[in-house]
Amino acid sequence: MAFNGSGTFERIYNWVNDKANGIKIVASRMDGEFDGIATGLSNCITKDGQTTITQNIPFNSKKITGLANGTDRTDVINVGQVQDNQFNYLGTTGGSADAYTLTPTPTITAYATTQQFTAKISATNATTTPYLQISGIANPASTAVIKKLNASRAEIAVEASDLLANGIYTFQRNSANNAWILLNSEKPFVNLINGTPATTTAQGIVYLNNPITIANNSGNPNTDIDFSGGSFSFSDGSGQAIAPALTKRLQSSGDWSAGAGGNLLTTGARANSSTYHLYAIYNPSTLAVDYMALLGVAGTAPDPTAVLPSGYTKFDRRGSILTDSSGNIRAFRQNFKDFIFSDEISAFVGTAPSLNTDLSISVPSGLQVRAILSGTIGHSGQGYLIYYFKSKVQGMPITAGVIGDIANARGLIAPPYPIRSNTSAQIQHGRDMAGGTASINVLIHGWIDDNLTF
């Protein structure tokens, strides 16, 4: 043994001691001494790479410096290679959508549980069973399917568009289930909006409230509606989407068409003196957002589910508009839930009817809104007049105007009164009077739509 086990070289003989003890130089002692030196040298690491290491080498907290970058799986790597994520980021996938491939250098020889890689996706996945094959290992359809985790951390199928083209994603191996787990899918399972499992449309993102509003287009106010860009929540509570600003047309005929300038109507011709409910709509497969119009039917709440354009499954109503007797869109302006006509509309002119008489007014049908009404009252002859508004669905009569025992008096229905209409766009009105004749002029200024979400 030339080294003592702690790295110190130990000689076998001491020539000075041999001389003092009268021991002669002999061949056997010389061979023993030089054999020990040869053994010691043979246990050293040669700089030209001849030596094969036979045991672990403790470096006593010292560094190996000036090391070349590792290139094979059995090479030592530099700190720089770790910092640069050289062996975990594998670049852009090859293959095609749903059949992704990667060819890293060095190649891997087998998949291992907890193995983790990051890659840029070359094409958006279209199915729920995409796979990722690395270094051509095994049959990818059965050994490399991409999955994600639900709220309970169980593996579930990914959704279409969970992997978007040019997106960078991290995959972790679960060899027990022959799957790659997508750790940062585009549609996380936990929906942050309402705490329920995410779906194709609920992507777990809460957008800042930027409500979509509507207005007559300045160039074509009779036929076109401007939609402001913004966010909207789906009516079923499953998620949100961002909608673009678009101008679309309430055409005289033809079916719905996508994009700017497209027809809002799902079917049929634009109707005169009618209500149209306007919706933001969302296609979860293509992620497209657009707008459509649905004719309001008196007494029936609007439900666009059966008439949504193909592929669009999510929606939210963003307001309602009215057409006049010529089919033109009535001019209005919107301030959140308030819809005010540019010019007030006559709702009633004539002799005041008896109490609780139905009055049809120019507000949306198919839902309840608060109509904003004002006007004037007149009384001829001696006596008194009390004029009332009343909702058919809510509350007691409202005293809208009073004239005392004064002959030929006039008064105002003021300030403007908000009265809740029924789904047939009706309220009630009437007079209580003694003597004389009552004349009424009722104006509608617009409505307040409490059904909208902001």
C-alpha cells in the first residue's frame, strides 16, 4: 500500500536508517521500494485521461474549474448549463397538432417518473388526446398522452386549445399512467370566477370589469349598432370572455354573419315597431367572440340558446333596442343600465281613462324594465283631478299629477317617473276626478334595464 488511505504517500524503507543499522542495499529491498512508488503513481489521476476512476473521490469542498460543457447523458454539466436550462428546455415541437415530437441532444433512452421538460408548441391542439413523443420512444399514442390535473390533483383529459401555438409549456412525466402531465395549461381546472371546475370556456381568469355598451352608429344610425370592446360574464356563470369593438348591422333580411359589418339577425327580416335584444356570444372551440340580435316576443323572456350561430354556446345580453314603424332603429344613448331616447316618444294623448287601464309603451318586450315617463295633465271645468301610474307587476299606484278644484287648470307629470313594465311592455294608468274633463299627454324618455350585469 503506497498511500495510507488519507492521501499521504508512505515509503517502505528509510535509507538513512538502513545505513545506521548496517543494512546493505539489496535488490529485493530496492524492488520493494520502487514497487511502492509504482503503485502510488498508478493510483493517481493522469491528465491525459488514461486513468479509470475506481472509487468516489471526495473533493473536500473544493471546485473543479474550467470544465467543458457536458454533451452526453453521462457527462458532468457546468453551472452555466443549469442556469441556461439547456437540458430541460427542448425547443419547438416537431410533428403536427396533437402528435408532437421532440428530439433533444443528448437523446433520452427511456421515460422516467417525475422527469420534466419545457417546450414551445408548434400548433394548437384540436383534440383531448394529444401526445408528446421524445427521442422516438415507444408508441406515443399509448405511452405519451398529454393530460392535466383537476382540483383534486387527479389526471384528466386536456381540452381543445389547452396548448396554443407558440405557447411555452412544462410537462412532467407520470410513468405509472404512461402520461405527460401538462403543468400550465391554458384552461386551468380551477375556475377562479366561481370556484367550480373549469370548462372549455371557464379559463380561471377574472377580467377587470369593463362592460360592453351599445350605441347607434354615427354613419348609419337607422341600421347599424356600435358595440364597445370589453369583458362579459357568461349568463350561466361558467366564465368570462373579452369582446372586441365591432359595428354590426340589423339588416332587412338574411341570416347572421360574423365580424364587422355582419348581420345581427339570426334569421328573418328586420321587423317594424319591435324589440331586439343584443347579445355578446362566444365560441369555445375557436375562442371567437361576436354579437347577435334576437327578436323580443311579448310575454316571453328572450332565450338565444336554440338560435345561436353554429359553434357559439356562451352568451350574455348587453342591452335592447327598438325599431320604429319604418323598421329604423330608434336613436338612443346608453349610460350603464339607463337607455334614453334622443327624442322622447308619445305614449298617450287624449282623455284620461279610468283607473288601472293598460297602457302599451315603447320599452323592450320580453323582460321587465323601469320605464321613464313624464308629461302634462289638463282639467276643464270645476272639480279636482288625480292622475296615476301603476306597474302591473310591482307596487302601489304612483300619484303622477294633481290638480285641485280649479277650473281649466293644467299641470306637469314631473319629475319623470320610473315605472316597472311587464314582459309585454305594458304599465297601467288612470284618473280619479270629480267634475270636468281630464286630458293627458304622456311621454316616454327611455328605460332602466335592471337585468343587465355590470
